[in-house]
Amino acid sequence: MVELPEALLIAKQIDRELAGKKITSANFDNFNPNIMFMNVTPDEFIDRIINTKIVSSYAKAKWIFVKLDSNLILAIAPEMGANILYHENQTTLPKKYHLQLDFSDGSFFTLKCSGFLLMKLAKENELETMKYPGKIGKSPIDHEYTFDDFNALLDGHKKIIKAALLDDGNLSGVANYYLNDAFYRAKIHPKRKAFSLTSQERKNLFDSIRWVIGESIRLNGRSERKDLYGVHGKYERLIGPKNKNSPCSNCDTLIVKISVAGSNNYVCINCQKL
């Protein structure tokens, strides 16, 4: 899943590389509505995007928003990952893709899903009324997001801590990959009830989430994902599949895999007590 660090990086690169470019044609290849969830049909998408110019791009949560001069926004959320690539010319165009945009200067944009992807084309106020992306909460690296906000979020939840933090309306841009590292770093079990965390545990988790996200942004995202130019990020996860049945770096207890809130987590049952 693409999370905030990757979305921020690609949105920044789109803004730098594609702003001002005119879209002359668009093409879907191997379109599958079961992996590309759109609010318009492919034909409607092509009709509405042709001859528009890209104005700017920004990211919120796991979404990349591309503003067009037609007052429309192309919103992309690669839920299970995608290759979102810029091509200066046709020599680097992939043989297989799901969407290709051609620009008037002879450059291209391609998108190829790794799993499933959400893509919307609508006005900004229309996007806000949709279930996805809908209303997006603050991210953990926003200057206005404070520990008091984090505390209030946990106080108001009877859910397990991971489920509480996965909701983009509560805390945006952080999902299973980075939360897994943050829980491990803070020594918090992801199945703990949110309200049960002590003040110190809350502060440790708050700081760990901010550190993990900040470190990944500094390193241009995780190593499994590519940026707009096809370059892999350099953030290596603290704990993951490679650590299963290996000793914890803190206490030598073997790392185990568990299922939490619909996805896998890797924990040290000694450091991260339930």
C-alpha cells in the first residue's frame, strides 16, 4: 500500500515535472473495473481529460491529487501499490500499463496497478462528498497536529489501537506498513485497546509514528516502491516478513506474525505485551 511518504514524493515530482503540460490523448489498456475503481467510465474519463492542462499536484493521506485547468481534479490512491511513471519520450514506455497519458511536448505518463487502485475525476467539492477520498483528517507530520489531538483520539476510542489509527478521518496517511514499525519502535502491541494506553505509552507511540513517517520522507519512501522516475525509495522497515521467527533486536525473543484489523503485523511478544 502507498502511504503518506510515497504519495507526498510522487505528488511533488508530478508538480515539478508535469505542471503546464497539455494532455493530448489518453488510453486505457487491460482495464479491469475490479482493480481500478473509478467514478466515471473509461470513455467519460478520456472525454473529460483530453485537451486539459495540468496545473499542480499535492498529496493528502494516501491520495495524490492532480489539479487540471478545467477545474477538475484527478485523484489517485494506489491502495495496493502501482508504478506511476513519467517518460520523457516513448523509448521508455512500458509494454503493459493500465493508463497512459500523452502530452503535447512528446512526453508521457503511465500507471500500472500492482493490486487495486482508486481513481476519481471530479471537482474538489465533489470529491469531499464521496466515500473515498471524502473528508481527510490531519496527518501526523502536520504542524497543527499535536499530542493533545492524538490523546483525544485515543480517549474517544474503544477499538484496538491499530483500528483507531487506520481511519484516515482520524489520522491520515498512515496504514499497516508504517504503523507496524511505529508499534514496534514504541513497544506497543497493535491489539491493545486505544484508551488503555498510559500517558507515556501514548507519547512514545505519537513520537514513533512521527519519526517513522519523517524518516521515510527523508529517504524518499520505502524500498519496495518506485518514484515517478522509477527509482526505489531507501526506507527499510524495522520489522516485517523477513524478521519472522528471527530474534528481536531488543531482547532476542522470536518475532511472530499475527493478524490485526484485517492485515498482518509482526511483533515481539516480549517487548510488545498485550
